[in-house]
Amino acid sequence: MSKIIATAAIRGAHRMVERAEEALAKAIEEKGKDAKAEYPNTAYYLPIMLLFLGQKVEKLGDLEESLQEARKLLGKVPTDEVWLPYLGETLDSGVATLIAEETIEALKFVDGANPAEGIWLSFTDDSILRMQGIKLVDGRMPGFAAVVGCAPTNQEAVQLVRGLQERNIPVFMAGHANGRAIAEQLAEERIDMNWDTFLVPYGKEITAAVHAANFAARAAMTFGGIEPKGLKEAREILLYNKERVYAFVLALGADSDAPEDQVITDEKYATAAGVINFGFPVISDVNIPEILPTGICQYEHVVANVNLSDIISRAIEVRGLTIKVEKLPIPVPYGAGFEGERVRKEDMYVQFGSKYTDAFELLKMKQMDEVTDGTIEVIGPEIDDMTEGEAYPLGIVVEVAGRNFQEDFESVAERRIHEYISCANGIFHMGQRAIVWARISKNAHEKGFKMKHLGEIIVAKMHSNFSAIIDRVQVKVYTDGDKIKPLLEEARGIYRERDDRISGMTDDDVDEFYSCTLCQSYAPNHVCIVTPQRLGLCGAYTWLDCKASHRIDPHGPNEPVAKGKCLDHTLGQWQKVNDYVAVKSNGNLMKFSAYSMLVDPMTSCGCFECVVGIVPEANGVMIVDRDHQGMTPVGMKFSTLAGQIGGGIQTPGFIGIGKLYISSPKFISAEGGTERIVWMPKALKEEVSDRVNARLRDIGKEDFYDKIATEDDAESPDQLVEFLTKVEHPALNMDPMM
Ligand code: SF4
Ligand code: ZN
């Protein structure tokens, strides 16, 4: 362990704590001790304080205590006489640094101020944490990279983040080197930076790096179900991060204002010491002292002098990650990091669908001899025959054959087309079936992207993801409007048939449900039981998806679960399902009701689309989705609710659900079903209106939809009851829920 790094880190920690103390004193002088200290939309207070101190900071006054604790953690700056052979004091100083940085960053939010400015996004709230968390859960994100500083040139900056995006590794950016930040370099190169593109610029100051740490801390609390109370839990959370969140720090560029004999500033060392606590190693392209022996991190703690072009592979090695980069036969980079990327109108070469032209996608099962594997045909003009700025019709017909393929899997595989195409850099894709909208950027066109490459992507991805059920794939890409018209009609008929088949399927029709244990990597005791009428709570896995996934990978996260003897028809309990859940939840849940939120309800991992919660005053339930940031009639916002019910625990009265379940005939049918719904956010109500209204028509209750209150009608129980009484909501006269 190098003395210089200990000296620098401890010195940096002292300075950071001083800065935080000054900033806090100033804030208290201006606003008083009772002014709120909080980040927006989080149930985790100031996550770093909650993690390391078990402290629930709410007011500026509470921060005084946080900083006193930070002071206690500060090591003595080593002198020539004092030699620190171990990491202990340095690591503690790192914790003190993170507490100080959290203080400084949180103070920027005082009085509801929003420090997000220009390209800088600042704090990540819980709704994004949950949305992105599912990607960590299902492996779409192998970990994350926190980049501090800047690259020598803009081009190298772009190359570096493209390399990370291709490996599906999100990039968190904070701090600068000599006044220059990598995010600024990317902005100059017109690179889209936001959560959808996996590029997250937190802030130009090094203190903003704490947002990567508090994101990691909350990921452990949300998905690992670890409730922070003190040092013991802090250790668990840090271990959780070391073992499951494969993150690393890339410290780029030297600081000319660094102390003599040093290449980077004390504050950067101190911050590095902070994140090493999480097991995140630091890799640098400059000559900082290395800490090679292992201990806290999987392998080395700090690795220096790495060539920028090798830095990603070195980081992956040091972090102990195994990632394979997919090399598709296309001329643009490819990876989940490009999935959410948009192509702006001014950057667009050509577009397809939306309100401009017809566009559709259809995947059909064929006989083996009807499919020549790997054939791609473009029927109509290729991109070279198209005019810049114009819109063209598009029909993508994918024909597959496989000995284990079934017609039921068509829609499962077809739905993946969106994700496959969007992962190409410079190609924007939205929607599915006959509501497709796609754009090809000028940049992708310049690199040689052609219509036939859409086919290449689909062929390669279908083979790699569905190798167990698909043996042959051929793709026809139509751009000829006359040919598309009749095909579209045919496709519409097929979509209708499929919908009828699936929506007609009930839980009673099948002998087996499916399990999903994908989230166990984060919530070790959570099991989703997925039935035809109740999809997984993340909204991403229907019964058919699970069935297909089991066919594809029999040892994967989805298994058939036989129902066995029916124990209670109303609650939805079966002997063999209970037996299965008892084993898979590690004895945590002995009974499971498919249709009740009060009696033995399903557990929640953390990635639910919505929370259903009982509103006792209204004798009904409210449903809130994660996009709704306002208050709900149960007196808690989504983020608070989610914090309380997540982590694989069972909370009678509250369940996490997928949006599609809202319109299911089995929606909390044990408690009276759809008519118990008393409140939903307006946007959610609108989003599910088609399906809910169809359900209401089926039960002859067409007038019910308007009786569901929204935030415009009520945000408190009193207002809600008043509204419900006025509209004569049926829940008021139903059997008491409690
Ligand atoms: Fe997680 Fe359940 Fe979704 Fe599976 S179905 S990914 S266990 S939330
Ligand atoms: Zn989950």
C-alpha cells in the first residue's frame, strides 16, 4: 500500500469535509436548520448517509450530525514517521469523503432547487433506478463504469464510450481533468447523453461522483432487500455491490493543479478511496500509484498507466467480468447502450412508418423446407435509391423454422425485433406490429448501413437468442409500397387472430403456470408465479414468454409449475404451487395466492411496473405506476411505497404488478376485482383505458371507468371519499376489505 495514496486520500478527505462543513454552515445561516435536505423522488433519504450511518437525513440540521460522523472517520494525515501498511484509515477517509460529497450535492437541492443544468443530470431518482435496475437484474447491464476526467481527444472519448455501450455498460460521468470533462467532449461530438443511451453525465465537479455511489447503494437496498440500520448492514450492502454490481472507475487524465509528485488531485484520490469501499476498482490512463494486492476489490484496487485503447478490457479483467461483444455483420456499432438512442430529424437520412407511411413487422412460422437460412431479400428500393429526408414504407417479414418451434412463440420472437434493431447505433426504432416507426441516421448511412442490414441483425439475433427453438431464419425487407399494402392486410388478420387466442386463454385452461426467478440475483427470496391471466410484476414476462423461455433454456429462470390440487379457488391457491414457492423462496413464503393482495400475496422484488395499495377509508385500492411522482391517497409517493414493499418481502395490502394485470378478470378477484379500483394517476388510467374499458364491457359495467378518481379529483383519503360518494363508486358498498 502506497504511502502517497494514503496521504493524498486522507488529505483530500479532510479538505472535502471542510468544504462540506462550510457549505452547510452557509446553507443553515440562510435557510435555518429546519430547511429540508433531500433529493427528489427517493425513499432512501440521502442514500450515502443511510448506508454508512443508518441515518435518515431530512433537514439541514441533521447534516451537522452526518459531518460530525465523517470527521470521526478521518484518518490522520501520515507523516514520514507514520507508515500506514493497511487500507483501513484510507478507506474510512473515503467514506468520510462520500458523506461530505453527498452533503455538498444534496445542498444543491435545498428549497426545491434543481441543479440539473445543460448536459448535467445530477441525482438519479428512484423511478429511473427501478427502470434501469431490471437491466442489471436480467443481465442486460453487466455493471457500470464511472468515468472521472476526460480523454486526450474528443475522438478517443467517443471511442471509449462506444466501446462501453457496445458491452452494454452504462457510463456515469463526473469531475474533470484540467477543466475538461468527458461529457463535454461527447456533447461537442453531438452524442446523445441520457439514461436511455446508457450515458449519464452527473456533474462537472468531482463531488457529483457520489451519485454513482448512491445509485449503487440504492440498487442493493432496492433489489437486495437489505435495510440499512448501521455498520453491519452497511457491510452487507458493500459486499452486495462487490459481488453483484460489477462497477469500476476509470480515472482519465492528469490534473495540472495536483500537488507536487502527484498526477491527480487529493480530492480525486479521496473519492477513489470512497468507491473502493464498494469493491469498485479504479483504472487510470495516467501514472497514479497502484494498489495491487487484493482485499476489498475482487482483484486489484488501483491499476495505473493503462493505454486508453486497452482500458476497457483491462477494467473488465480487473473487475472479474465476462462479457462477450456481439460482432454483427453490419457497419455500425451494436449494443444495448444504443437501444434508447433517438435519431433527431436533422440527423436523419430516411424514415419509415409512424404517420408518414405504412410500416409493419411480422414473424411467421414456416416449414423447414420453406426457409433458406440466412437469406435476406430487399424487395423495393435499397437505401442508395432513396432520397435524403424522405419517408418510405417498410414491411419486415421474418420467416422462421425449427423443430421445436410452435405458433405460440411467433409473437414472443416477433416482439424482440424492436430491441434488436434499436441496438444498432444510428438506427431508431419504435413500436411493433403495424405501428412501427424507424429512422436511419445520416451517420449510419455514411458508414454504409443498408436496408439489408436490418435483415442481418434479425438473422444473427434470432439465432443467438432462440437457438433452441429456431433453426432457420430468412428475412424479407419490403420497401415497395404496392407490395406492402396487401401484406399489411394479411398481417393485421394474423395479429387479430393471435390476440383472440391469447386473450381467450384463462388460468383454468392450463395445468401449469410458470415461475420466474430472474430477479433472485437481486432479491434472493423472490419468485414470480406467472399465469395466463397474471403476468410477471415487471410487465415483461407473460405466461407465453415464460413458456417459450423455458423451451429455449430448460435450466433458465422459468420453470413450469404444476398446479396440483386446488386448495382455494377464490384466493387462487394450489398445493403444488405452494410447495414450489416454499422451496424457491428458501422457506420464506409457505403459501401463495394468485388472486389476493390481502391473504398470502405474492412478494415483490423491486421492478414492478405499478403498486396496488389498499385505501382503507375508501374500502378500495389505488394503483400507482412508477412514472407518477406526485402524492397518492395512501399518503406515500410511489418511491416511498416501492421502498417499503420491495426486496422480496410479502406485504399484505400491497402488491407489485405489471400494467396488463389491471384489466385481467383475475385482478385481485379475491377482493372483488376491478370494481375495487378507486384511484389511478391520470396518465396511467389513460394508458390502460382500452383494455380496462373492454373488460368493463364484458362485465356490463361500462360506466365504471369514469368513477375511478385521479390526482385531479383527489390526493388525500378525505378528498377521495368525497369524490367516490359523489360518483356513487361501487367500492363504498362492497364487503369491507379489512
Ligand atoms: Fe423479475 Fe418477476 Fe419479471 Fe421475472 S417476471 S424478471 S422474477 S419481476
Ligand atoms: Zn424484479
